[in-house]
Amino acid sequence: MNRVSAPSLPLGTLPQSHGAPRDQLARAAQQFEAIFVRQMLAEARKTSFDDPLFGGQGLDTFRQMQDERFADLAAQRGAFGIARQIEAQLAPTSGKAAPDGL
């Protein structure tokens, strides 16, 4: 059996390709906020009013896509502030300063 190995990267290229550790932390926190908002919206959508006139798989797919886009936009704008709080909480453990204003 052959051994699988990861390709080796030249020293110092990881921050160049993926950004500084602080940027990575900010992106990860923002992605977490988007996932959290998506889950909140999905749970809210589970309530059904059984309207036979409107509905179906097409509408469900559209609403899911709409909720995903809303969650992404809300996280990008920091509407809920979850990403900012996560970043502030984790920044000291990564040796980086907390975001301004916290």
C-alpha cells in the first residue's frame, strides 16, 4: 500500500495564501455567524401554516436560498455581532490584539 502524503509548501507561504492569522480568525468567526443565522432561520421556517395555495418544493428551495443569502449578508455586516464577539474571545489565545471597540 502506498503512503499518502500532503504536498509540501515552501516555508512562509501559508500566511500568503490564506491571509494573516488574524484575518483567518475574522473569516472563521464570520462564517460561524452565517452558519448560526442559517440554523436559526431553518428552525423558524419549520413552523408551518399549511397554506395549500402556496408552497411546494420550489418555494421551499427558494426560501432556503433566500435564508442562506440573508445569513451571509447579516454575517458580513455584523448584524448580530456574533463574529465580533467570537473574534474578541479567541484573539488573546492566538496572541493577537482584540478588534477595536471591544
